[in-house]
Amino acid sequence: MREKKTDRELPILLPFVPGQASNGEFVPKERTRAHRRAESLAHEMAENIAKKRGLDRRRFLMSAGGMAVTLAEMALKSNIGVLVSEEQPFGVAESFFGEDQGLYLVTVCDTCLADFLDAAGRADVPVDPVGRTIKDRIVFELPESDHQVTLAELREAHEGFFPNLMGADAALA
């Protein structure tokens, strides 16, 4: 049995599965041969890129999403920052960039927190606080050092990536 998500005895999963996905409102179509080939190709490409970067494929694929990316997306959408101040169960890569289909991030107002924790406890749903909302930045307080970025800086980097990459041709993409 695995101790944590990164144990090597388990198959390595992509951060996506080629084919249809469903939110439960319909039954997705069965994956085709082309979907399975696309998944195989994605694994092969991830393996090659990971080797070039001196990583194993699992560690490389962890950087494709996870809690840090989700927090950043939530902060940019709401224009509300976040202070991640609670100790995390795994290392930085696993805790902040590892994907887990059983992980949900929710924001709960201070006056609702006790009711939320009580309801989660009655439903036998484990809840671990990660931090709290703040004004206009994302801050990760880690044991060895703190890291922060303002939402304005993050938004500029996010929205400017493709125009900076492609220059005048960005509008054609």
C-alpha cells in the first residue's frame, strides 16, 4: 500500500486522460485507440522532457498543476490574495504541485468556519487548513524561506506569456 502519492510502486498518471470527461451528468464515450495512442505519446514525451531536465517523469508531471496552480487561478479570478501558512504533509513539490482528484480547495468566511468544520467532521471528510485570504498577493510561508508574488505581477506574467513569446504574431494564434 502506498504511503503517499509519489510512491514508485504505483503507475504514473498524466494530469489528464485523453478522451471525454464527465461531471456525472452523462456517460462519456469509451476511449478510442487514438486516445490511447495520444496518452502513450504524452507519456513518452514527458519522459524525454523530464530526462533533459534531470527529473524523473513523475516529478516532471507534478509540475503540471496542483494546489499552487489552483490557488493562483482562484486568486487571479477573485482578485483576492492568499497566505499559505500551514505546514504541508509532503515536501514543497508534492504538496503544492502534485495533483490529486480527492483534493478540494474551498474558501470559508471566518464566521462560517466552525459550521464548515463541524459538517465536514460529521461527513467523515478530512479537512486541513492551508492558510487564509489576504489583500493582493500570494505568499507561501515555508520553513526555509517565504515566497511571494503580487496578483498584479502574476496577472502580467500570465496574460503576457503568449504575446511575449510570439511577438506580433500572437494575434494570429
